[in-house]
Amino acid sequence: MKLDNDRILAVDSLVKYYGAGENLVRAVDHTSLEIERGKFTVIVGRSGSGKSTLLHLIGGLDRPDEGKVWIEGKDIFALKDDRLAEFRRKKIGFVFQDFYLMDSLSVGENIMVPMILDKASPKEMREKMHALANRFGVEKLIEKSPRELSGGEKQRIAICRALINDPEIIMADEPTGNLDVKSSRRLMETFDDINKEMKKNIILVTHDP
Ligand code: ADP
Ligand code: MG
């Protein structure tokens, strides 16, 4: 496959099967795609069609049975696990349907988790956390526990966390799946803003057209 600089991400013939024999599930079956820099890409498919599996593979959260993923020209599965994890933390921010916030940490600490893992300086972490919380209108929530937040607020916190290492790509798996219609619409506007104003590449999967 030819790679050029307009492509932030390229996927060549990815395969991920679960189970075996009669229980074999072809979750991702020779899928290829290329994504241009700067785009907001939405992958839509019915439940069970393999969207989450695909997103986990292209985000390096799981390894494929076959096939390759290049991010900015780098063959990500050629990296060993610890290097892949580091690459992922720097290049990709993830947002999930279930938020995955830690109740034992404050909202502000949740936002800083990716930087804590990279042993950044506390001062830098706090500055970035406050800047993002301000931008996304959640500054007032940073001392709270995630338990005290609405779904829409939780997802904005997850977005701040996804952005804190200033990644080039945001990957979102059914991010509006647990939100009401109004919060969903507002969240999609936020993603649009992250794409247009912050110039992030967005790859979002959903079953909801
Ligand atoms: P989607 O996100 O589009 O709903 P998934 O990627 O979650 O689809 O799942 C695709 C298929 O793979 C489904 O049939 C699902 O049951 C199966 N599957 C997903 N994860 C696993 C797993 N860890 N073990 C076995 N089967 C799985
Ligand atoms: Mg899914």
C-alpha cells in the first residue's frame, strides 16, 4: 500500500476473529481504509458489525490476527507492547460510551491520568487540565467525584482526558450511547469544534445514523 503525507492513518486488510470452529466470529474480515489528515470520519454500522473491534485495532488497543495499521507512516504493530502503549498515549485520545472515569479520583485527576502515566511535571499537568476544563465549560466540576456528574458532563471530562496529551487523533466509540438526545447533540457539536478549531482528526464509530 502506498503511503503519503495526506494520510494520517492507513489500514491494510485487517483481520480479527474470535472463537473457533462453529463458534468462529469474523469480527473484522480483511478491512482496509485510509483516512486523510484533518477529517472527521464517522463509521456507521449495525450493532455487532465489528465497529468496536475495528476501532480497538486501529487505535492499537488490541492486536489483529492479520493486517497492518500505519499511523503517520508508522507500522504500529511492529512496536512492542510498552512502546505501542506509549505511542498510543501520545498520538491518540480515546472516548468511550461508558466514559471509563475512575470514581476514586477527582474529576481533575481523571483528566490528568494520561499525563500521570507519562510522569509529566505536576505544574504542567495542572495547567493543561485547567485550560481544557475551561475550554469545555467544566472548570466548576474539577474537585468533584465523577459520581456526582451527569452523563453529558462525564463525557466532556472524558474528552478533556482524551485531549490532555495533545494527540493528533481522537477515537470515539459510540460516545453518545449513554446520553439523551440533547446531550448527544451538544456532544457532537463539541466533536465538530475539536475537529475544526483544534484541528484534530476524529474517527467516531456509531450504530446511530
Ligand atoms: P460492534 O461494536 O459493531 O457492535 P463488536 O466489534 O463489538 O461490534 O463485535 C463484533 C462481533 O465480534 C460480535 O459478533 C461480537 O459478539 C464479537 N465479539 C466482540 N468481542 C468479542 C470477544 N472478546 N470475544 C468473542 N466475541 C467477541
Ligand atoms: Mg461497539
